[in-house]
Amino acid sequence: MNGASRDEALNLAKRFQKAISGIVLDTGPITASIGISGRTGHLGPSQSELLIRADRALYQAKAAGKSRAVID
């Protein structure tokens, strides 16, 4: 989401979660935990570091319960 603010990224994650929550399989509804990370401009963490941070945020979201989104 190039150019998106933290709030915009979180709102998109919530929209995504809401959209997939309507999908129900034989095992029950689908849920999504989402980890978000970002930087401002060209400065800041490398792409590798952003992935590490997003992965860490994902695990924090999973630990908090189903259908969570966390920004690192």
C-alpha cells in the first residue's frame, strides 16, 4: 500500500477481514489475522526488516485472538 497511512492500512485490513468473514466452509467461517509494517519515504527499514516486522505483528495478532490486525 504505497503511500498509505497507518490508519488507511489498518482500515483496509479490517475491510479484508470483514469481506472474508462471510465465507463459511464446512469447518466454519474463515478468519484472518494480519500483520502490518511500514516506513515513511525511502528512509527507514529495509524490505527484509519490514517483512520481519510484519511477521512479528502477525504473530502478535494471532496471539490476541482470531480476526485481528496489528501494526508494528
